[in-house]
Amino acid sequence: MSYDPRLADRVRTLLARSCIFEEKKMFGGVAYMVNGKMCCGVVKTDLVLRLGEDGARAALTRQDTRPMDFTGRPMKSMIYVAAAGTKVDRDLEKWLLLAIAFAKQTVVR
């Protein structure tokens, strides 16, 4: 299993309530693009969020998070949220809204 299909379905449903997005296979999982930029994704059972450096630094103080280190080097603008942090839709939606806000403010060049 490359990614949790139930989590991906939940992410898809919640994103559809808030924005227009595209879905792409990425990182051995699935990524969701907003405003032409990666917003979030699912890898194995983790939620991946692109929050920018400041947003990621703040998010990493919260429980169930860790730096995204897919390549062996932590990415300063992205984090993983473990399954325990996304069990409840309300919690998942809060995370997604942070990533959506960042994606919408990021200019595509």
C-alpha cells in the first residue's frame, strides 16, 4: 500500500468543500494541487502539508507532527501529520485549511 485510500478520500471530500484542486500521484502517494502548487497529500498513513517555512515551524510544535524528510533531508516548508492527528474530520479539516491558505497566497510563476 503506497497510501491510505480512506485518508485520501477524506482529504478529497474536505478539499472539495473549500477549493478547486487537482490530484496527482507524487512521493509514492497522492498529492493535491491548489492554485497550481502542491497543497497537501497522503503518503502511507501520513498527511503531508505544505505550509511554508514559518507555518511548518509553528505546526511542528503540535502533537503528531514531524518534518517531512522524504529525501533524507528535512524540507523546511513541509510536514507530516501522523494518522493519530487526522482521525477526526474536524482535526483533518483544520490542517487542510492551513495548507489551502498557504497555497492560495503563493504566486505561480
